[in-house]
Amino acid sequence: MTHDSVLEQKPSGIDLFEAVRNAMALLFTVMFLTFAAYLTALAGLKFLEVFSSQGETVEPLVKAINLGIIGLAIFELAVSIHKEYVGRHHHEDFFILLRRGVARFVGVVCIALVMEGLIMAIKYSQLDLAGNLNYAVAIVISAAVLLAALGLFLKLSDPTTQAASPARAFERALTPQ
């Protein structure tokens, strides 16, 4: 038996761990996709209420858009879980995986927050509730702060500037060659 063949063999515990990790990731992916599909169908029904109702059209439309945005965020979470965990071997850089997942999820959350703030602003202006516009503005400002924090996170976790950091050295020591 050569030295290379010994290195290629993996203990069965690692295989079991990867199988459990893949099964759990697949379970969460299916669960979130099902929930996203349910919310999308519910948003479609609320959207149809706009055409079927004789009176109020703003409220069902706002609810439909809100459900659609939440469904989109949950769908993106399911896609992220599937891309990062199902069938993938984790020989990739942990920091790159973390940056990619955080950026994707925070981006969807920022879009959802901005859409929610704009919908609230439109709703409150149509219903002559100008005093409640502060809430819409606060939501849009919180999305801007979250986006700025994401930019700071991406800048501080940039692999080109962090190559010599102690965390990188520790991770390189633990990563099999």
C-alpha cells in the first residue's frame, strides 16, 4: 500500500457525517422550497382577490406583494442551502463559502426591506396616513444600514487582504492538502 492510497482513504465517520449533512441539507431545502411555493400560491390567491373584490383593492394587493417578497426570500434561502451543502465536498475555502452565503441572503433581505418600505409609503400616502410614513422611512433606512454593513463585512473578509491573518493560518493548518 503506497502513501498516496493511505491518504485517499477516509474514515467511515467522515462518510457518515457527510451523508447526514447532505440529508439534513436536502431536508431543509425541500422544506423551504415547499414553504416558498405555499407562500407564492397564497400571494397569487391574494392577487386574484384584487380583481374579484368590488371595494378595497389596495389591501389585497399589498398583502400579495408582501407574501411574494417573503416567498422570494425563503426561496433564496433554499437555493443557498442547496448550492452550499447538497452534494458538495467542503474542500473549498470556508471564508469564501461564508461570504457567498451571507452576501446572497443579506441581498435578498435588503431587497425585501426596500420593497416593504416602498409599499408602506404608497399605502400610507393613499390612505392619508402621513404620520405613519416614519415607519416606511425607518424600514428603508434599516435596509441601507444593512447593505452598508454587508459592504463592510465583504471588505473586511476579503481574502486578498486577509491572507496573512491568524484565522487564515489556522484554517490553512486544518485544511487537508
